[in-house]
Amino acid sequence: MDEKKEVMEEVISGAIVRRFFQKLESNLAIDVAIVGAGPSGLVAAHDLAKAGLKVAMYESKLAPGGGTWGGGMLFNEVTVQNDAAEILHEFGIATVPYGEKYHTVDSVEMASGLIFGARKAGATIFNAVKVEDIVMHDGVVSGVVINWNPVARLEMHVDPIVVTTRALIDGTGHPSEIVNKAVNKAGVKIDSPTGGILGEKPMWMEDGERTTVENTKRLYPGLYASGMAANNVQGGFRMGPIFGGMLKSGRKIAEIVKRDLGA
Ligand code: 48F
């Protein structure tokens, strides 16, 4: 009897399909969904997964990392304050002191190190996936509506699927896309001076860096914001190519979510 010959093409396709759908299925009901894999979201994902929570991140681009890769004006060096450099060291990312208060970091090392660190802590990252809406159950934000970003980009008429979550963090950066859905689609009042989104102010590095961390908070039951999204919601100043506030904001939102979820 002829033994059936293993066909490599079938094995390889089967491996990808089976493993991907295992990953997707085990992330259909999670503890924390983080939208946007920028620096604040990646630190939050790392800390929350490390605390034993089931964390999934959704990044609409193929490469996670958000605004980290480009440094300032594509000069691929990033700056952080001394205390934020310590967060990078926890991820094994090297920094070089610059004067008394700052460190510089190779932006490629920082982006890849944060991604690797979040993943190694146990967070699952779904790239090329866009969160296009939120789920609201009885006045609590309780899920994300996801689809492939290429589907959205090509404006294909394809329905999404839904993931339920106990906490949802908007880490989408400047547009604060997820909070926008809560305010403008669900019509809820969030924890901000107006109950809505105030919008980012122009550049003031020092103030922007401080308020990014101060503005990091729970906005509504089940809904949180980190990084530039948090600052945009509360009307903070932009800070440009310094990233300490983003890293500290990610750490702060992780502490708040851990407390709220009893982790
Ligand atoms: O903007 P981003 O890097 O987020 P952040 O953590 O950091 C901001 C800094 O990079 C920089 C800054 C520092 O001075 O101001 O801007 O606040 O990353 C946000 C990520 O979210 C993704 C987007 O592609 C980016 O990688 N994103 C945005 N909307 C969606 C999304 C969405 N609807 N679904 C999935 N991903």
C-alpha cells in the first residue's frame, strides 16, 4: 500500500490557518482590548498582560509601533526623560543620556523592543485589524467591532466580527477614534470638562508631557484612554518628538485598569 505522501504546501497552509484561528478564538472574550499599538498602548499591554490579564491589541497598520518608528521628522532617534528611560530599560531597550534630564533612543530599537516586550509579557497583537466601532451593553462599554483594515481602506461592504472585553483602552493617538465613537455615536458624556472631546491644543512640550499623564484616566464605565488619545480628549497641548509622557501614560492606565478589574 502506498503511504500518502505529505504535501508541504498543505502542511504549511494548514499550520497557518489552524494556529491563527486558535489565536482568534481564544481572544473572542477578553479582559482588556487596546486599540492602537503606539508606545502608550504597548506599555499598557505589557503591564496588563504581566498582571495575568487576557489582553489583545488591535493595530490597523501592518507594523505595530505607532509614531515611534519615525523619531522626529524621520530622524530615527527618540527622546525621553530620565524617569521614562527606566521603563525602556525594563524592556531591555538601550538609552543614551543626553545632558542632565534626557536620554536618546534608537527609534527602531524602541519600537521593536516595545512590541517584543508586550508580546513576551503575553499580550496578543492583531495587526492590520481596525477597530471600527464599540459595543455598549446597559451603559457599559463592553466590546470592540473589528475588521481587516484593507477591507475598510477599499470600502468593501463586509460586516465585521465582535470581541467582548471588560475594559477598552483607546490608544489611537491624535484622533482618539474610540472615545469619538462613545461620544458621537453612543452619545454618552465622558469624564472631561465638557463631557465631550475637547481636542488637542498646539505645541507646548513641557505642558503637553505633563498633561498626557494627568489626562490618562477612566472616561466612562469600561472605557479608558492612554497617550495622545487621552490628551486629545481633555484638550492638552501637543508635545511632538518626546515620548516619556506616552510611556508613563501607558503605565498609568494599566494601573487604573488593573485596579478596576481587581487584578
Ligand atoms: O499615535 P500613536 O503612536 O499612539 P500614542 O501611544 O503615541 C503618540 C506618539 O506616537 C506621538 C506623540 C509623541 O509625542 O505625540 O504621536 O498615543 O499610535 C496610535 C496607533 O493607533 C493605530 C494607528 O495606526 C497607530 O499605530 N490606530 C488608530 N486608529 C485605529 C488604530 C483603529 N481604529 N483601529 C486600530 N488601530
